[in-house]
Amino acid sequence: MKLTQHTVRLLLAEPLRISRSTMTARDAVRLTVEHEGLSGHGEAVTSVFYGLDTPTLQRLAARTGERLTRFAGPETALHALRVGELLPPGTPAAVTAATEAALLDLVGKRTATAVHSFLGAPVAPRAATARTISLTSPGRAAAQARGLAEAGFSVIKIKAGDRDQEADLDRVRSVRAAAPAARLLLDPNGAWSAGQARALLPRFADLGIEAVEQPLAPGDPEALARLAAHSPVPVIADEDAVTYEDARRLAGRVHGINVKLAKCGGVHAALRIAALIEGSGTDLMLGCLTASTLGIAPAVHIADRARWTDLDGHLLLAHDPWTGIGGDDGFVGADGSPGLGVRPRAEAGRAVS
């Protein structure tokens, strides 16, 4: 087997402002595994929060390629990845997830099987995805929400954590008025203290917020669990629930866990977490980083397991280099094609390496 890599710059259609930062672009490193005339693809994206810059991802991709040469085929390499024998300890979860995605894509193409089929889903998953509205003015948020509702989106996620807490409330009121039938999620990205959260959550509950992601700064999961125990709004752990052990610690103590493949290590790691929390009173949310269709696609293949689906990262881009999972109408899904079921667009983005 041979692994090659290619890096493109993903520009956002407009800046994504959250409580801790504003993002306008990120790099995506595509891993392509070739074997016997077929290719499988996966993607890892840069992330300041997770400490992954472009040179680091490129270096780790090269190291992954060296290790893949030891295996006779993608099936044996995929097994080695699952049991921890392909990549060295300490490999970032995003690289593990991208490697797994490329191998799954290749195995699926070799067997003419869609990834969701050999992951146990009897039919191709299709799920209503949330669409994110960033920290913006109430008027702009209302206009975006109205357009999303008209396009078919039934779930809208509103970023919160503005220094002016009344601005957060005004933004939610505006979205609610513009899209009265939509399910609303709230995400402060850890911007609130426990006292602020206790004061604000009842007010957001009155506005019909369905759930709130990571209201408290990450690093104190016990505080998050205590907040969840008395919250009038379901609390979903995100930054405090990265690994399997994090999920085990919070299972049954928060209302949901946001599983992102780039932070847990791929679809099999996500399915382990899903099995762990099943029946505990903690539901699964599938989230993502801003990425192309290629980066989002693996999660789409397990979207049938989630109560909340937030797989809109590719919809935030000015130009998506890949296609194949939809999303513009408020739904993402797999179409049953072999592998991940994605394909490159004619305009594949500006290469940076």
C-alpha cells in the first residue's frame, strides 16, 4: 500500500465567530491510500484548540504512510489500527480518524460495500443536521434563521458566550421569531461560569432551547455534571468529553455527549462511546469540526445512532472540494455507494502544498 497526502486551504463563506475565537479558514490534509488500483481517502483539518497545525499534520501523515507499508492490504491495516498496532501511542485522534476513514473508504470500494453497511446500519443513514449561526447581531441571526428554515433546516444551533449576555438572549429571541418551528440548540463553547449558567439557563429554557452544549469552561467535568443535575435545559458535554474515559466518567450524569471523530479517533471509537452510554440516560450527539464533505462523511455513516446530529462543517465553506453527503436541504445522508460515497468536485480548492 502507498499513502500520499495533499493539503488544501478551506475558506469559510463568512467568518465563524464563537466565544473564544473567530475563524475564517483552516487547512485540510487529505490522506489517500492506494492499493491494487483503488484509492481510499480521509481528511484531517488543522485546529488551534487541539494544537494541530499544518506542518504537524503533514509530518504525521508521512509517518503514517511509512507504517502502512508494513501491511499486505487495507483490511489487515484497519484491524491493526483498531487494536492499536498501526499508529504509535500519542498519535492525535484527528490523524487516527483520517487514517481510519481512508482505510474504510478503500475497503468499501474493494468489496463494493458502503461503509455504513459493514458498520452495522441496515439502510443508508439520513439525518436532519443542525446548522450553526455564529455570534452575530440579532438581525443578522434572524435573517439567517429565516433562510435556513425556508431551505428545509429543522434544527438550528446558535452560538452564545457574548460578553453581553443580553445579546445572547436577543439573538435566540430573534432566531425563534424567524424560525418558530425549528428545534434550537445553544453552544456557548465553555464561556460561562457556573453562576452565570445557573442564572441564564432558565431564561433560555423559556425561549424553547432544546439543549445546551458545554456551557462551562472545560477542565472540570464534575462541575458540568453538577450543573446538569439541576438544569432546566439538557446539558451536552463537548470539550469535557474527548475520550472514552471522559465519556465513562460522565455517562448518566449529563444529558448528552458530543462525539466528534476528530477528537475521539474515528468511527469505531465513536461507536464504542455510543455503546457505553446507551441506556445510561446520556444521549449521543454527533458533531464535527469545520471540514470538507470528505472530513464529514465518516460520521454520516453512523448518524442513525445519534439523537442530535450536527454535521454542517462542509456547509460553512465557500467552496467544498468534495460532494456526496448533501446537506443543503437540512439533511445529510449516505447514498449507498461503495466506501464513503464521496467524490471530488471539479473545482477542488487551492493547493497550498
